[in-house]
Amino acid sequence: MTIVNTTLPGHQFYPGNVTLHVTPVPFGLGSIISVIGTGTGAHPIWNDAIGLLFFGGSASAIAADCWAGDY
């Protein structure tokens, strides 16, 4: 239950990865989603800010919908 988003050469945040990992909470009470970004590109502050806005919002929405019977 892990997704890795990798930038390609030519992307403004290359080289970099964002890893989303879903961990179900016991007793079907939802999920915890961790979002970890790594990279050494030329725009680290922009990368962090945009990554938080894009992936953080997605992770929150997914976590809200992840209940034991839904997957």
C-alpha cells in the first residue's frame, strides 16, 4: 500500500520522489497516510510547498475515505 511518484529528467523538481504509504488503523477506524518527499533539485523550497499542497490534500481526502470495508 505504497505509491512512489518520481520526477523525470527535465522536470523542475528533478531529481525527486514523493512516497505515500497507507497504514490501516486497527479495528477499521480509518487509515494513516504518510507523505515523504525526497530530492536534491534546484528548487527545494518550492518543491516542499507545492508538494504539501498537492500531496497533503490528496492524502487527507484518501485517509477520510479509507475504512476497513472500502478496500
